[in-house]
Amino acid sequence: MNNIELERGSLLINLKCPECGAEYDAAVSNTVCLNDACKSTLFAHYDLTQYLDKAILKDRPANMWRYHELLPVIHPENIVTLGEGFTPIIPLENLKQAAIGNEVFWKDESGNPTGSFKARGISAAVSKAKEIGIKAIATPTAGNAGGALAAYAARASIKAIVYMPKLTPKVFKDECRLYGAELVEIDGNISDCGKLINEHAIANNWFQISTLKEPYRLEGKKTLGFEIAEQFNWQLPDVILYPTGGGTGLIGIWKAFDELEQLGWIDSKRPRMVAVQSESCNGIVTAFNGGHHISEFADGGFTIANGLRVPKPYADKIILKVLRDSKGAALTISDNEMSDAIKEIARNEGMLIAPEGAALWQAYKKLKASQWIQPGEQVLMINTGSGYKYLENIDI
Ligand SMILES: *Cc1c(COP(=O)(O)O)cnc(C)c1O
Ligand SMILES: [Zn+2]
């Protein structure tokens, strides 16, 4: 057992552009593909021809670094961890009546450090930044990424700079300040934060980890896919519902399944992936349903689901490709519906979940009613965060 563990380090080879195929050295800092024609998100590329036995997982710790061969950190002492990942799969209990014919589960990410699945991506990105020798990291955020960056940067003794919309609930700002990050409040949405931080980062030599413009947050979020496979005993569910902001989790889960198939740990059967957006930012839904390959900027203003207020995801092309390749779907949910679902789930299931996660329950009910989800299918909803940070947004 231990022999196998000690002998294998990360199988990372380099970074690759999924669009033009250009390759980049992973030992230095990278952002997106330098080819102006694509400027695509870069994907970490591993040597998956190596024989790796699932048995290595048996005695590993219950966090996302149990898959360290398939993560980008070369020297384990650079791993910055607060115990993120290996979150529970929780079946519906009292709401089973509304889901007759299906087995429906949550993957509940609310127990992660700082209360959301952002911890996964940020743990990976901060670890790799530490390995490369980066001293200051900046990010625009709709809320949860800022808190996670602030916490992991504190742990790594790296400076964190966070740009957040003024309209974000206070708790998201307070946690950043408590973790010692420099917080800048912006009059606008996450796109406005992104534009400003970009200018300031260049002037100040901050490394930016904006969603999918940096390669390693995706690697952390990818571990969701590894865990889903492992927790479902290497037989994937039929449908996965995902609340889509920038799309990191959706793309990451898909990448994970591909890597597991190359290792021979799962077969070629894939879930149908469903992107759920807020009515306020529906660019992916419009593009998917219209048969387009990129999305248009769409910002209808405030939504209680901060994480879904992303007017134009940087990796929209890749999100849309995953939805198509998986024979998936895309739909929007209103703030009122999210609010209702939060209350319904809290009263019936004893779970106080984020509005982003609550949107999935409404999406499930719609897809079941329209028979897009069929009797006998297994359905997994990713509850991406805790509802406790959003109480200010909910009319109780
Ligand atoms: C960030 C966030 C999302 C969206 O995640 P992406 O990877 O940007 O698609 C969903 N839910 C919560 C709670 C979030 O914090
Ligand atoms: Zn490229």
C-alpha cells in the first residue's frame, strides 16, 4: 500500500490548449493560451498511460488531495489544504415524494472550508502558485471565491487582493477582511470587477486567478468528478445538475470523467450534464437552446444567487461543448423559485443550502415534469455552497 503511494507523484506533464493544441511549461506561471486566435483556458495534461490502481485510494485521507497523482502540485510540501473535498452524497428523504421514479441525491459542498466548493479550486490554485513562487494573488469574485482565496492565501502566507461587487451580502466582505485580504468594493457586477482588477494587477504585479483564465482552479474543481465516480462506486449517475456561473465545476467534472476513463477506472458511459442559470444571467441557456457555440453578454441585474451573476463566462465555448457532448440541457430559474426551494429544502430535508444549489431542485422538478428526466434515472444535484452566508438575501 504505502509503497505504491510513495512512488507516485503528480503525473502532470504540461498545459495544453484544447483549441489550438499549443503546449505550455507548467513549471512557470501561465494564464490563457497566448495564441490570439483562441486565448483559450489551458488544460493541465497528465500522463494517463501510467498504470494506476484504484486501490491506492483505500487508506487515503478524506479530502480532495487523495487524488494527488491527478493534481498539478509536484512537491507535496506545497499543498495548501484546509481539508476541502470528499463531501457527502445525501439522498432525498422527505422530498422523495416529489421525485417518485428517480433516485435523487445531493452532493453537498456546504461543509467545505469557507462554506462553498470554491475551496477546491482555490486550494489547487494557491498550492500551485506557492510552488511557482507567486507572492500576491488577486481575483474578482461574486462572493465565495473571494472568501476562499482570502483563507487559503492566509494559510500560504501569500497576499490576497479581492474585488467584489458592493451589492454582495456583508458576510462575504467580512470574511475576506478577517482572513487579512485587501478587499475592494466595486459599483458593478463581476465583469466590472474583472476589468478593473486586470488593469491594477498588471500595474502591481499581482497574479490573477480569475475563473478559467488561470489553469489550476479547474483542477481543484475537477476533484468533484473523481469523488462522484468513487462515491457512486465507479458507475456514474444518469444526470448531473450544476448551477453555472463561470462553469468551472461543469467543465472540471467532465475533464475528470475523461481522465478516469483514460486510466481505465470508469467506462465510456457519461451523465447528461445540465447547466442551471439564474434568469438574470441566462447567456448559456440562450446560446445552448439557440444552437450557438458562444454566448452573448447577458446581465439582467441583481440575483440572490451571487455565484450565478456571471454575464459572460470566459469559457462559454467549452461549457456549451460539454452540454452538447453530454446530450445535456440548460434552463433558468427565477429568484422567487430559488427562495421557495431554499425554504422547501430546509423544512423537509434539514439542509440550509445556497440559492445556487436550491435552483437545481426547481430545475429537477421541471425536467421531470417535461419528461426530459425519465423514470428509473439517477440524478445528482451539486449543492455548491452553504445557505448561511446568504441569509441577508432571503426573505424569511
Ligand atoms: C461560484 C459559485 C457557483 C458557480 O460556479 P462556477 O464554477 O463559476 O460555475 C455556484 N454556486 C456557488 C455557491 C458559487 O459560489
Ligand atoms: Zn490555443
